[in-house]
Amino acid sequence: MFSDPTFWVGVSFVIFIALMIKPSRKVLAALDARAGRIKAQIEEAQKLREDAQHLLAEYQRKQRQAIEEAGQILAHARAEATRHREQAAQALEASLKRRERQALDRIGQAEAQAVEEVRQAAADVAIAATRRLLESNLDQAKRSEMIDAAIKELPQKIH
């Protein structure tokens, strides 16, 4: 038995196993601790991933709301621009009509003034022509008689 190599291999195997149990417990404990840490890290990573997904969903919702709000602001700005454009067009049209009326009034005043100047010039020409005609055709006595008649009619024509 002691001389059998199988016996000594068996004994050495048992001694090897006995010596390995104590360090293997430490290795197993270390592996268990590491497995626990890895499990905790995986759970933390999953929690962080869920938080990140929630944050992503919230940011996407906020982005959609911001896009909708921007669209509403843009629509409001377009409506305001249209309203301002219409008001400006109405103001321009009113201004053009007012200026047209003013121009027509000035034209009417200029026409009236021109007509009055023409009448005045015609009256001056008629008076000058009458004066020349009377001076050339009438004698002094007839002139005096006509002047006296005109003086008598003057109060009636003034009133």
C-alpha cells in the first residue's frame, strides 16, 4: 500500500484538495463579492438607462411642444404681418385719396384764379378799347355828359 504509486497519488490529491479548499474559499468569496458588485453596477446601469429613457422622452415631448409653440408664434406673426400690411395699404389709399382731393382743390383754385385773371385782363382790354374808341369818336361835351351819367349810376351799381 505505501509502496503503491496510486496510493501516493491519491494522498497527494487529497492533500492538494485540502490545501486548496481554504484559498478557494477566499477566491470564491472574492468572486461572489465581485459578482455582487457587477450585479449592483448592472442594476445601477439599468436604472440609469431607464432614467435616460425617461429624460429622452421628456425632452422629446418638450421639443414637440416647442415646435408647436414656434409654429403658433409663426402663424401669429404672419397674421400680424398681414394685418399690418392691410392697415398700411388702407392708410396709403386714404393718403392718396386725400392728396388727390388736395391736388384737385389746388387745380380748382388755380382754374378759378386763371379765370379771374382772364376776366380781369378782358375787362382791362375792353376798358382800354372803349376808352380809345370814345376818345377818338366823342367830343369833349359828349364825354362830360357820359361821365356825369356814370357818376349818377354809380351808387345803384355799388349796392
